[in-house]
Amino acid sequence: MMSGDGLVFRVRPFFGELSVDQAFGLCDLADRFGNGILDLTSRANLQIRGVCEKDQATLLKALDDLELIDSNPAAEGRRNILIAPHWEEGDLTHQLCRDVLQTLPDLPDLPEKMGFAIDTGAVACLSSGSADFRFELTTQGHVMLRADGAQGGRVIPRAEAMRALTELALWFVQSGGSAAGRMARHLERASLPEGWDTATPRPEDKSLDIGPTQRGTVLGAPFGKIASADLRAVLRQTEVASLRLMLGRTLLLRGAFVRKASGFVTAPSRLMDVHACPGAPYCAAASVETMPLALALAPLTVGSLHVSGCSKGCAYPKAAMTTLVGRDGRFDLVRQGRPWDEPCQSGLGPDEVKTMGDLG
Ligand code: SF4
């Protein structure tokens, strides 16, 4: 993708995991071709920003050498897969993800943003992530497939999982879903075929928080920014088996116990409730800087806060208690809403916003 500061390369690690060598390799590529920062996205992918067009082919080759690109371009383009982070080799989650990877090239043509969630680990943890086809477990532990936007799904025998996925994808296309672009939007107008809304998924477990866990340490990356130097430092300070990218702009250092890590948060932090996209000058659509205002407002507010460079809302396409949206060099204020919702105030300067006192 072209952005305000050059090309953006999105890297989707297989099974949501990076080996230590891959992580070091990405740090080197971010320094050599990008701006030295890896962006951890809301879909738990990484981005290298600020790449010159002339370096495009070299960077692609380097990512291929790190085994971070699918050799099948059709599969690579569709590889929007969220996976519950605590999978083990050969378990149900790992197997389902492997099967989805193999099935991707055979699925009908789906809109580019559509994606898949494999939420069949010990606890449910992906419902807040962006996905259209969700593999989950019922409250009794049966595998089910749920169309995003539907309350329930369909229980599927394990051996039939990919056939069921293909069937649901075909229904989406044949019922005109491509015009809506996403499953949940399509279901606002269309009804699923009979039997696709009968099974209830397990409730979400909210306990996966930042800090030490039995499997390693979960680090938070404020605003999703990971400086290559900070990531290298944390990888050198301790033995890490691998890195797993997680929702909420967090990552798991498997097998490692870390108390302090420069550039990351290692305990629940107010900063992780604050969202900001790159803004100006990094994105061509932005007319305002976002991160300085977000940092200044973080200690002055208590509820969820989103500073967005424009109404697209890339960093947090959801409702926040306070959303500030850049427009023509000033900010619109949306309370309890999304960046594209009707603002209650407009034309605010950053200093005006900082002294408002009632932002929430
Ligand atoms: S929200 Fe707008 S300004 Fe921010 S990154 Fe997305 S397109 Fe750019």
C-alpha cells in the first residue's frame, strides 16, 4: 500500500508466530528499508512503513527468505487469519489453521478485507478481532463455525470443517455479500441459511492481560509501535522460544519472563486504552498529528480514547468514550461513538482539546 511516508508492507506471520530469527530479521528490514519501527496492527500483523518504491522487490525477496510470504499469491492475498495465541503443535487450533491455509486458494473470490478467526484454544479470546468466518467452540466443547454478526453458528464435525467453510463462503458470494464487503454488514440485510445460527459459542475470557503468564510474558506495544532497537534489546536480554502476535497490540514472548522492556508496557497500563493511527505526516489522508495529542490526553482522561487522523478510523474502528477526528487541520469530537459518527463539536485545536476537562 502507498501511504504518506512511502510504501507500507504488511507481514502476516504464519500461525501468528515469529521465530526469534524472523523477529531479528524483521528488525533489520525495518531499519534498512523502513523507518525503524514495526507497527503491530489491530489484526495482529506487523507493518514496515516508509519503504521507497525502488526497494520494493528487494524487500519482498528478503521477506520471502525469512519465510514470511506464502508461495501461492492467491493464498497470500487472503491470509487474514487470527489464531488464538496459546496453540501447541498438532492441537485442534493448529490443525484448523493449517487446514484453512490449505483451503484459501480454493475458496470463492471474497472481498479483500474478509478474514478468519480460529478461536478454539483453551479459552475464547478473539471475539473482538476483525474476522468474518469464526471457528469457535460451543459451551459443550464442540467445534462450530459462526458467520460474524450472527449470535450463533453451526456445530460441525471436525472432518467437515473445511467443507462447511467453503459452503458458508459460497453462500456469502451467491447471496450478494460481496457488495456489502463484510459478513456482519451483509447479515444486516440477508438471513443465513437454516441451521447456521443454532449453536452458542463459549463466552469470551477477558483474563489474557499484559504481564507474566504461565507460558511467558505478554508485552503491550502502545499505539502498536515497536522500535526495532527495543525489540532487539528484549530478545537479547532473555531466552525467548518464539513470539506470538496477539490482539490488543500485544505480543507473547513464549517461555520468557521479563519485568522491564524499554518501549513496551509489562503491566496493565492506561496507554493500552488509548488508540491513535499514524496521522500526519505519515498518512496522506491525515491533516493532523495524532500521537502527540493522544499521549497528552492519556493521563487527563479515564475512558477509552481514540485520536484518529481522519474519519476512516484505522487504529480503532469501533466506538470509544472519546474520539477525536482530524479534519482540515482541526479536530472533531465524537462522544461515545465511532470516527465516522456525527461529532458533537468541530474545529477544535489540540490545545483547546487538552483544556476541555470533561472528555471522559
Ligand atoms: S485513520 Fe485516516 S489518517 Fe489515520 S491511518 Fe487511517 S486513513 Fe490514515
